[in-house]
Amino acid sequence: MTAGGDDAARDVSEASPVASSRRRWSLQARLITIVVSMVSLILIVIGVALGTALRGILEENLNSQLRVAMNELMVVPGSTAQQILSQGGQQTGTVLVVRTFGEPTGAYVSSGGAVVALTADEMAGIGRAVTHTGITDVTFPGLGDYRVVTQVSPSGAFVILGLPTSAQAATLGRTLVTVGLLTAGGLLVLAAVIALVIRQSLRPLRAVADTATRVAGTPMAQGTVSITERVPDDQTDAHTEIGRVGLALNTLLDHVDASLTARQRNEERMRAFVADASHELRTPLASIRGYSELSLRALSQAPDAPATAGTTAQSLERIQAQSLRMTSLVEDLLLLARLDEGTELVYGTVDLTRLAIDAVSDARAAGAAHEWVLEVGDEPVVVAGDATRLHQVAANLLANARVHTPAGTRVTTSVSVAGGTASLRVHDDGPGVDSAMAGALFERFARADASRARKTGGTGLGLSIAKAIATAHGGSITVDSEPGSTTFEVRLPARPADPAQ
């Protein structure tokens, strides 16, 4: 790394503590700090404005007192300041300097109400402090801060009258201290109340964060996963923004939990599907291998013997039969895969009535021992779909009734339409479907041998193919079964048009 890179890394590392310290501030701390800071700023501005206004009022009052006191002075030519103040009526601390025709004289009213003459030094200090006429603030050496007014009386005397500003300063100070204490106390109370309010208001958000943290720690990569964590109901008020966040998180967790359950169910179905497919393929493969080995052994022992030729022919016949069985299974699996992808159907106008008539005719030829009944109306029932695949659905249902019911069973096929929905029903009065198998009857490789006394070696894909075809057409297939009555019903949209249009 270059020196510049080292410097940049060092700068980042040196800045990181500051950045991390900023990130450590919680939302509650930031809100409290911002609110208290803003209120503090407002109160400080109010306090400054109040102090300025109060000071102006006190100064104006002091100016008024000076003017009134100056007007009430009885300045007689030749009288001294002490004589004038001795006439009474002046407040404590009043300072008076008078010059009539001789040397100026000065006096002030002490705290005890006595009139005390000013010393020469004090007179000299007052002379240096007062530099111009009018009202001004000065500091008298030995006496303190004063507001004085200087003017010439009608008798020609030069008069300096001053009142102490200590009372006004004390009043202003007490007021500011009181405002400051009240402001500080109010800010403390405000901070406590805001902290309590914000803490209570953010409880739903903390509940959301805690729930999300617990969910984030749940392993979801494999196995059975169930998300049971939810934001408590008392923290999901739909009338508040944070409550709606909790509701949204609960809804999301419900969807995720349902998705995980569906994923687990699909994985289990896939494992069962692979196991069943392997089992179905293993038997014909083993037969093919056995017969091929038998043929090879017979040819190697006596290639020209008649028995060898017969054995070879029989083996080839069995190999061909097992190959056909595997071909049928693979074609069924390929059909299911294509139906799941939605790429197998070729739509057109299908007469469901004619389809049912053809399917029942084929079933009657294959199962003469059963009683086949057809119930259709005079008007054709037309749907949009793939005629070949819909015929396969009807054929599978009729074959299912023929194989799983004993001889003499009455099988009734009916077609009807109502409310824009066409129905194809296959009903039989056989022994019925075992209730334990009813929920999984349309699953792939599902068999009901125990309840239907099935004797053949089918693959168990017929009903799953029928369901896949019905679903691909936007319809459904259901079963209602009890001993002596079993009905499979296929429901399709009755529309003589391509659904894609």
C-alpha cells in the first residue's frame, strides 16, 4: 500500500471512533436532545427578551424619578446641597451637587436618612465623572453606580442630581435569577416528561426491533422452520405509524412462515416423488436386466438349441413389456412437468358432451363387467381447452372407477353447466375411498389399494395428471366419497374461447 493509502486508512481509523459514537446515539436520545435543545433555545431567547424589556422599564422608571426629584428641588441662591437635601422628600442614596455663586457643594442621603456632606475627594470624583449635561450613567468613587441628571436651574444654579441604580440592578438580577431557575427546573421536568413520553411512544418500535432480531437469529437454511415470533398485539395499534409498522412486520412474518412451510412441504413431496419414481423404475429395470442376462446366458451355453431360441424370445417379450411400462411412466412424468410449466396445452373449442360420450364408450368396451350410465343434456356443453388432455381426464376418472370397484358396479357419467361453469361428474356405488387417503388422493404416486381392492400395478399418477390438467385449464377437481357413493367432479369455465385472449 502506498503512503497516501496509509494516510487515508489512518484518517478513516481516526475518524471511525467519532462516527461510531454518533451511531451509538439511540433514537430516543436524539429526540430528547433535539426537543430539550430547541425548548432551551426558545426559553433563553425569551429570557433575554424579558430581561431587556425589564431593564428598559426600570431605566425609564428611574429617569422619571430623576425628573420628578429635579423638579421638586428648592434651589435658593446661596444655599448649599446639604441644606437643600435637608428639606426632606428625597430617597436614600440621593446625591446632590449644587453650585450657585461660589464653590460647589455636595451631599447625599445615607441609608439612615441622614444628609451627609461630600468630601473634597468625592466632589472631585463627581466632577471628573460628569462630563456633559442631560441624563447619564456614571460611577461615583466611594458611592457606587448612579444615574444622574445635570441642568441649570431657573435661578442660575448648576445642579447635578443622581439616584443609585443598585435597586434596579438588584431587581433585574433577582428577576433573571428567578427566570433562570424556573427555566432550568422546567427543562429538567420537560426532559423527564419527554423521556417518559418518547419511551412509551417507542415501545412498539422496540418490540418490532426485538422481534426482528429474534427472527434474524432463527436458522432457516434447511429443515423444518416455523417462525412463531410476532410483535405483541398491544404494540400493533393500526391508528399509529409505529403500530402499522408492527402490523406490517407481523403480516410479513406470516407470509414468510407460510412460504417456509410450503417450501418444506414441497421438499418433502419432492423427496417422496423421487423415492416413488425410483421405486417405479427399479422394478422394470431389474426385469430388463434379468431377462437380458438370461438371454445372454442361454446364447452362450447353446446358441443353436431350440430351447435357447424360445427363452430368448420370451425374454425379449418381457424386456419389451417392461420398456413400455417405463416409457408410460416417463411420459406421465414429462406430462406433469410440462403442465406445471404451462407449456403443454393446445387450446380450442371442446364439446364436453361429445367428449363424455366417447370416453364412456371406450370405458364400456374395456370394462364390460361394470354398468355404465351416461347422463347428458340435449344441448352441447362447450368449453375452451385442449381436447386431447380433457379426454385424458375423463378416461383417467373412468379407468379409476373401473379398476378400483368390483364387477357389477354402476358408474354414472354426467355433464352439466350452471352459472358459467361446466361440470363433468363420474359417480360410482363402489366401496368408496379410505378417509385416510382422501387428502392425498390427487398426490403423485398416491394409491388407494387398501380401500379400493386394487389388483393392478399402476403408477399412481392418473388422478394427479387429471388434477394438473384441470388446474391448467383454470378449473378444479374434487372428490366426495363415502361407502356406496363416490363422486369425482371436474369443474371448468364454460367459455368457447381461448382464455389467453
